[in-house]
Amino acid sequence: MVNLDLLTYAGNLESLQDVAQAHGPEGDGRYHFVCGDVRDLDLIMDLLPGEGTSASVPDAIVHMAAESHVDRSIMGQQRS
């Protein structure tokens, strides 16, 4: 599993510390963290075939990149 995250203001690696310890490079090796942007095509192309990690070609991709603070855009309001 490859976890790609830009670690903006809402990102926190501590929330995945137990996963990284059990399944990261020092664990069973199934989990890999990559700090990067999902909009970076070169990075995505490198990650998909598993280059740069010991991960294999993915069986699935789950895209969960979102900003949670979008209330103004949902309501169509402009900032003052």
C-alpha cells in the first residue's frame, strides 16, 4: 500500500504511526508513505508501476484528496 499525502495544514503523520511501525519498512513492508501532490503527474507515473518503493503494481487506487473546509463554495458565497 502506498499512501500519497501532501501533508498540508490538516495532515498528521502521527495518526498513521502504528500502521507505519507494523507495516512500513521496519515492519512487514506492505505500507509506504510518500509525501507528494496527487496533481504531480511525474510522481504519480513513478508510483503506479511501483518505482521507488518495494510495492507492486496496485490492485486499486482510492482517491481521498479533499479539503474539508468548503462550506462557502457549497453555498456559493463570496468572501468579504
